[in-house]
Amino acid sequence: MADRGPRKDPPRLTARGAATRDRIVATASDLMFRQGVAATTLDQVVDACGISKSQLYHYFPDKEALIAEVIAMRKHRMVSAHKPQLDQVRSMRDLERWRDWLVTSRRERGEPYRCPIGSLANELSCRHDDARRSLAAVFDTWQGLLADGLARMRDSGELDPGTDPRELAVAVIAALQGGYLLAETMQDERPLAVALDMALDHVKAHVRIPVADLTQSDT
Amino acid sequence: MADRGPRKDPPRLTARGAATRDRIVATASDLMFRQGVAATTLDQVVDACGISKSQLYHYFPDKEALIAEVIAMRKHRMVSAHKPQLDQVRSMRDLERWRDWLVTSRRERGEPYRCPIGSLANELSCRHDDARRSLAAVFDTWQGLLADGLARMRDSGELDPGTDPRELAVAVIAALQGGYLLAETMQDERPLAVALDMALDHVKAHVRIPVADLTQSDT
């Protein structure tokens, strides 16, 4: 349960049942991350879990139900990974730390530059409207975590009072998504770094210049 | 042929054979755009074309061969759509025209905010290394078209002499890709507009400020 997002289990699910259910979702999520959603069959999930197909159907009536839980799990993991960092954002330096972590953590773990949220959104948004809505909500949560940090920077006077934290956050997450896609396709972290540097420069353009500095430039 | 990129046809393909082949690729491209690559079966392509499966296999030994041609067709279409505009880029105003076209053309045609190149890259890069390489080359071409325009702006003195057109182009295409993804998921063109505005502001930050303007600001 610790690895999952909040959800309603069927009331009579035993601890062992809940563990099996979670294992199915984690396995499906992993297969879908590595090979895509449509390319992942329920037979592959069953084989990888070492369970029977009837066991799978006991927990999930169909693939759509399983996909919904994969989205919930990935949302939970995204929040778990990003919230502790974004909750600390009070300055450009904090944002730069988050940027560095985004660029280096995949490399350090030997993982592909592939966004667990963005890759689902790309594949599902055109075909499954329920999934699309769920993923739009995940992006909204993600942008909200970042916008809260940007709002703190604005309210403390670091960013210009006219700054729109939500709009800035949308731009930064777009840069992150595009950076991931190019980095994965090029198998090179550079496009991700370049895209995030553009995004941080965009935030920096809203940094409030103290009046003292403005007058200094005339001297 | 007019609608396709350069490729080697089997030498004995008749005009009618070439037309059938092109129709198969266009149909497959359309199905894959609307529902994804893995979700598109050869049976669906055959049905939509009104041909037999043995006819399909006459032109394409397998799905991978068909995917390779879909990539080539989309590359050709991307170049056909973007090159005439990017070849004209000599100023920020030209870039803004391209940005406006990117945001409004989908809306006007009632098409989803889905990049024909980016959506393939997202789905194929993790599974098919040949396709990934081809798509990396498509992004490289796209960035090159944009970088050429940015280089003209630099060489004419509009952009700072230290500007790296290639790096700027990577950032802009990343913003475009992320903007598409968020716009499609949110079913809202706003994230695409916000991402492209960030990208153009990023270019604008490299606009050379004439010395006359610098001294004027002191008066």
C-alpha cells in the first residue's frame, strides 16, 4: 500500500489480496513503461506476475480498469518524488536543484529519458477519454506543486508581483515533457538540459530587480 | 509520389503499384495518428484500404517496413509544411508568424493537438531502435530548418553574435513538443501557446540591443 496512491479497495480484499493487486499494477506499469500500453497484453502481465488470468480478472474486469490503476500509481509516485523538492522551492537556487535532479537522476539510475506520465498521456489521450481526463488531472497536480513554489517566490518578493505562477508552471512542465521526448529519441540528456535551462531562464526573467540594482547600472 | 519523401521503390513497381503502395502508407499513417502504432493492426490497414493481406505483403514484408515508410511520409509532410515558413525566417516577426500558424492551424482544421512526429517518437523510441534513429534524424532535420533561420538572424545582426542557433532550435522544438502533449491531454490550445511564447521569449533574450538603445536608457 505504501507504494500506491489513495484508492478504494473492494471492502473484502485481504491483506494478501491487496498485495497481489498492487503487484499486478506495479508489473503492468513496468511493462507499459518499457514497451507502451497498447503493446502490453494482459497475458504478458499475467506471465510476469506468475498468476492465472482468472486471478487477474478477479481484481480488474478489463484492461481499462488496470490502466486506471497504473495512472493512479504513477501519479502517486510522481507526487512522492516531486512534492518534497517542490515544497522546498523558495528561490531560483531551489528550482535549479530540482532541474539538476531531473537531468541527472535518470542517468544515475540507468533509466531511459521517458516520462512515466507524459508517455501515458501521449499514447492514451487520443484513444481513451477517461484516461486522458485522469492524466490531465495529474498534469494539473504537477503544475500545481510547481506553481505553489513560484507563488512563494512571488509573495516573498523574489519574483515580480505580476507573475502568474500557474502559467509559468505550465511552460516549465511543457519544457520538461518536450525535453524528455527529445532526450529519449536522441538517447542524449542534452535536449532535456537545454529545455529545462530555457524554462528556468523564463522564470528568471520574472525575477524582481531591486531598485538599488537598477540605479547601480547607471553608475 | 508527390506526397511522399524520397525512397527507393522496387524497380519493377508500375505506376498503379506505386499508387497502391502510397495509399497503404497514407492509410496506415492516418490510422496510427488517430489510435497509435501498436493499436493499429495490419488487418485494420488492409480493411481501410480495401485490399487483400497478400497485396499488403507484396509491398511490405512486415509491420516494421510499413512503419519505416510512415516515418518517411511524415518527415516529408513536416518538411513540406515547415520549410517554406522557416526558410523565410529573418526576424522575430517571422518567428511569431510561424508560432501563430502552429497554434491556430490545428484548431482551424479541427485536428487534435498531436504532433505526427512526436507521437511516433514517444511510442516507438522505447521499442524499435531503427525507428528511434529515423525519428531522431527527423527531429534533427526540423531543428536544422529552424537553426538556419536563427543563424540568418544572428548573421544579420538581429541576434547576438554569441548565439548558438542549434541549441536555441533544440529548446524551441522541445517547447513545441511539450506544448503539443499538454494541449492534447488538456484538450486546450493554451499550453501550446504558453510553451511557444516561452520559447520565443527565449530567442528574444538573444536579440542584440543596439548601443544607441543602451545609451538612450540612461537618458
